[in-house]
Amino acid sequence: MTPQTKATESKAVDATRFDPAMATAGKAEADTRWLDPSEGPAQMSGFAWFDQDRIYRRMPATPLEVLPQSVDSLANCTAGGTIRLRTDSPRLMLRVELRGPARMVHMAPTGEAGFDVYIGEPGAERFASVTKFDSAQADYEVTLLNVERRWRDLTLHFPLYQGVNRVEVGIAGDASVEPPTPQIDEPPLLFYGTSITQGGCATRPGMAYPAILARRLQRVCLNLGFSGSGRGEPEVARALSTIDACRLFVLDYDANCPSAEHLQQTIPVFVEILRERHATTPILVVSRVPSALEFDRPDGDATRLERMQAQREAVEAIQTAGDPAIQFLDGSLLMGADHYECTVDGSHPTDLGFLRMADGLEPVLRQILDS
Amino acid sequence: MTPQTKATESKAVDATRFDPAMATAGKAEADTRWLDPSEGPAQMSGFAWFDQDRIYRRMPATPLEVLPQSVDSLANCTAGGTIRLRTDSPRLMLRVELRGPARMVHMAPTGEAGFDVYIGEPGAERFASVTKFDSAQADYEVTLLNVERRWRDLTLHFPLYQGVNRVEVGIAGDASVEPPTPQIDEPPLLFYGTSITQGGCATRPGMAYPAILARRLQRVCLNLGFSGSGRGEPEVARALSTIDACRLFVLDYDANCPSAEHLQQTIPVFVEILRERHATTPILVVSRVPSALEFDRPDGDATRLERMQAQREAVEAIQTAGDPAIQFLDGSLLMGADHYECTVDGSHPTDLGFLRMADGLEPVLRQILDS
């Protein structure tokens, strides 16, 4: 007999009734000044075509060529978007209108559709707070910080897996705002890839691996990860290549490709398209992290290793053909020997997996940026 | 002007349309044999009063004294429950009837209301899969594994933050089941505490810190964490003390207490009650992990250190009074110097924070268990 609960106990358990720290945050106070992050003195980054399109989107609204439908849709996810400002406000509020409510099963709504905020100048940023909102709703207004009045640099991250129609940042009515302390004055780093690149399944936006690297390297990191849809299409490469200036391209799209052959064929074409406008910009090709179930499969890690080797050879062929500004990195080792504990579902990293990825990538990226 | 989306793009972004790995898993196949985990040969643990009450609950259904209402309700969350079995089935399915659907904002539904499964004998368990279900529903039926036919030990973890009315494990109709390979033959370790102990906010149940320690120590770890409600009440201590046998008590309830004085007053009483039936069982008192915002507060970490000191002194007083089987551990250092990156909201650890906590606790617990 399967055990049954007693009738008197059949109701859902609601931890938020008993734990204030689990409840959603209250609405903003009356004396609040609302700022549009796209207008100064706050600075926004992550949406490379914002100046022309005026929407929170990761690809051009009207690309020269038709994009794959999935890329076109997922470009509206705001992964990698940031708002930076300097303020003496003792309060920080957010008013957000999403494209839709959170609904993923293996990602917290805070990561899928929430914002988080870090306090501190570039190089000294520390996580401070995350939006606690009613995740059944597509709109929310929440208080993020209640702190002592002093000047602080704030960095807010946009949601990873939902779109944002509108966002406003609220500060105390009598507080001042300034542009943030400048980061390193270089063009952004661009990360092209999969759901893993996009940040699935971090618990909050600041823990996607490009966001961790942005803090450590003190540079803007554009997130061009497309869940299930990073497949190295030439039309996507052509859209990406229209970015004015880029300090580094990271190509991390192995996990979404159907085969080693697909990688062999797409990498040379993708790189050639980028090279038309970015002749000497460093490019780093990264192969996929392991899947948890490899240890249990009859062919083990053979498929992943075959794809890894295909990418290594594709990069070496480009180097041999006279392009020294491209490198390959084996992603297999990024998450460590206990990589199987680092994902929520066998393939998507948790905050644990993302920190490991950033730990592994940081020295490689530093070497490229310093050379 | 705040940017508006174009009318043609106003729909919610749905990554599951484009990424099969993000979608929910299909229903079980027809030729499935359904097992009740409370009947052999599978073995269930985590519900210390199951034999008398026949419900998935962490406290007695009819305790001798009335429990605090919140503890009584949260006891129905199934944190720490496990099902272990050995089977040659190439498929593993689950049929679950929850007390209510997932709805937390800073925890993935997979952690709040899902199950995960590890493959391997004690000491060699590796995470394999998690339930991908429709998180708007309170019931689900999902496929967890599709693998080669061979004998495997499987360990499934119950949800951390919701109740389970019914659960059945499905295997292929022609597969066999045996009891699992035995763990170390000792009574369970009991962890009493807060939402952090309960597993908020792990992405999946196997990443709550007591579950990580259960794998590493190859022992049953009972999870008696009560979100917002771990306050060291004597009636809770008396209920816990009715557990037949216990190898170790961990008291980790600092974060839910209102003050240092509350800890000073409750620890001696709580320990005295446990000692009535467990005179020489080791007890470890652990103070809370840091809050992210301590670095920004005028009083910094003073409040946490005061409470830490109160607990240290309470433990030392009990030792001085002639009880050598109690120890204190400063929880401040468990999550490391960058502890502020290890939580989703400044207080609840992510999988990253939980792994750090387990890393710090493991050698201390090993020393106690080996001595």
C-alpha cells in the first residue's frame, strides 16, 4: 500500500508562511525617483544594437539576413545585459515588465526572470541582493537594497532566460546618481554559444559564466548564448560580425551541434565571416563540458572526445593557413573531476559548475588579453 | 523614453521550444512495473517515524507534545528522504503526487518539488538525472533514466521544499530488483537546523549539504531543517530525542534565532533533553554561515560573531560540566573567502555554497565518527 497523508494534512506546504527570508520583497516606498537605464547617468551594456533598435535584445532587430527562428526569438532573452551606476541612495528598487512569467523547471525564477545586484567598483564587486518577486506574474516591483546612505557603485544583471519589455531603477527621491567608476577601457568580449553560455541553469544572472568573467576581467562580456540554437550558422556569424569592435570572440557552441562533422564544417566558415571585419581579433574555440551520464554510457566519452578533436583540428588548420590569433581550449576539464555534481540535469551547470568554468577560463582569457 | 518591444515580438520567450534539453520528460512506457518504495526490496530512509505513521514526514504524526505550527507543517517537506534499490532495469520512471505545486522564486522546481537520482554503490555514487516535470502541476510522471541493461545501485532523493503524498518507482516490466548494496551499518546522523539545513536553495535534492555528506560518509543523514523555524524549542528537542538511535546530532539552527541570548538559553536545554535518551551520542553545534551583505553593514559581522561566541561558550560550559561528547564548529569559514558568491539571495546557499559547506564539514564529521 502506498502511504497516504491524513486528510487534515493534505494542503501544500508553504515555507514562505514561516520563513520571512523565503517571501517576496515588498513594493517600493512612495518617495522614489525612477531612472531609465538607457539614459544617463546610468550605463547599460549587453545589447550591442540598442542604440539603433531601442529594445533589450542581443541581436539586431532587423538583421541583413533572416536569422534562424530560434535565434531570433531567444535574442530577446536579456542574458548578459547590465546596468551600472553610482549613487548615494540608501534604497534600490526595480520595476520590471517581462515578456512573460518564469516557468522553467530546472532553473530558479530569480535566474530565469530576475535581476541581481553587486556592490563595488570594478575589481571589487560583491553580490548583494536578488529580486524576490511573484514568479507567477510577468511584472514586478521590488526593493533590492535597504542600506546606509553612502556612495556605492552598483551593477545590475538582466534576466537570463526571459525578455524584458521595460525596466526602471528606483532610488530615494533625494539621492544623487553619477556614471559608474569606469571599467577597463576596451571593446567588449563576445561569448557565442549554447544554453550553457546563455546561463542555464544559474540561480541568478550574475552567476552565468560570462558574468563571472566580466567581474574578474573588469570588462564588458556580451552574452550571445542561444539555448538549443547555438549551431554556428553563417547568418548568425554575419550578424555578430557587424558589432563595431570586439576585444575577443569566444566560440562555445559544441553542445548544440549534431555531430563532429558539423563542427568541422561550420568553424572555418564562422571564423572566415568574423575575419572579414575583425581581421586580427583573438578568437578562442572552447569544446563542451562533459555530460554527467558519460560514465554510464557504453561508448563513454568517445563522442565528446571526437567532437573535441574535430574542433582542435579545425583551429589548427586555420592557424596553419596563416591566422595566429585563434586558439583552442579543451572544455572537458573546466568543471573538474567531480563534474557530475556541477549540473542540475546532467548538462546544464549550476552556480557551482559556472564558477568552475570561470575558474578554468579566467587564466586563458587573461593570457590572451595580456599578450 | 523607456524602450518598448515591437508588437510582433511581445510574446514570452520560451526556450523549451528550441532546446529539447530544456523540455519536460515524456511519460513512462506501457510495460512498466511500479514499486512502492516503502515495501522491499527497495529501502527508504529519511522518515524516522515512517514505520508507525506510514507517511512521508520528518517528525512524528502524533508527537507527545504539540509542535510549533511551522515545524509541524514543514515536517511534511520531504528533505533528506531517500529511496535506494538495486536493479537491472534499463529504464527508471517516477510517478509523484505532491502536496502542492512548486512556487518558490529563488529555488528551481527541481530542488523544491523534484527528485534526483544517483548511480553507484555507497562511496561511488554519481549524479545521473533529475525529474523534469510540469512545475505548474502537483502531480507528475516522468522518465528519469534510459540506459543500457546492467545491474546498478540507485539512490533517489525526495523533494526539499514540498510534501509528497504518494510516490512510485517504475522499472521495465521484465527487470529485477534487489535490496541496495549496504551502507556503513550505523544509526543515522541527524541534522537539526534552518532553511539552509533543509536545503534552500539547492537546484536539486542531492545537493543539500546533508545529502552531499551522506554520499561522502556512506551513512544515512536525516534532514531536520525547518525553514525559518529552527529555533531550538524544547518540544522539538523532545520529539527528536524519541529517535531510537542516532550516531551524531548536528545542531545548526543559529540563523533562525532572534539573538545571541536566545542561543545561550536554548542550547543547554536542547542538549539536556537529547542527553536523556542519548547520553553519549556526539553532538556538534555549528554557527551560521556569513550573510552576503555583512561587508556593507555599519556593524559588519559583529552580530554574527557575537552569536558565534555565545554558542562556543554554551558548548564549553556543557563540556566543563562533564560532557565530553559535544563540540563547537565556527560556520563562518565553511563557504570560503568569496562566500558572497555562494548564495542566491545573500543567505541561502546555492549548490556552490552547499558543496563548500560539505567540504568544510566532512573532515570534522569524519574525525568525530572515527574517534
